[in-house]
Amino acid sequence: MDSEKELARLHDQLDQAKSLYDDARLEHYRPVELMRELGASHPDGSVRQATHAFTHALRNYRVALHKYNRFLLDHMSPSLEKTQRLKKRSTQV
């Protein structure tokens, strides 16, 4: 996989993760606002579910951003590293 295709793939992953993060952030905001209106002791499970989804989306966005930045700064990505390791092994044998 050449660098331009890898960069485009990582950028697409980053855009998708950001979009999912933005959606989860909005979905998290709604029940938190409802909780504020109803009072913190109201037994509404939507806050927990929204917080879990938000945390998961944030984690995925962070991982995608890390991979994208690593590629930009080091010209390395997990798929390129795997390809290079396989090439190195085949030349050593």
C-alpha cells in the first residue's frame, strides 16, 4: 500500500471516528440536560448508556487521531509496519 492510499485510508478512519464522536457527544448532552432538569437522583438509565457510548466513541476517535498523526509524523502506520515486518522476515530466511 503506497503512502497516499494509506494516508487517505487513515484520514477516512479519522473522519468516521470524529463523526461518531460528534454524534455521541450530542446524544450524551441530551440526557445530561434532562438529568439536570429532573434532578440528579432521578433513576434515568439513559445517562449511563449515553456516557458509555460517548466514552467508547471518544476512545475510538483518540486511537484514529493517534494513528493518523503517527503516519504524518513518522510515515508509519500499523498496516505498513506489518508489511515491512513480513518483508524483513522473508529476506532473512
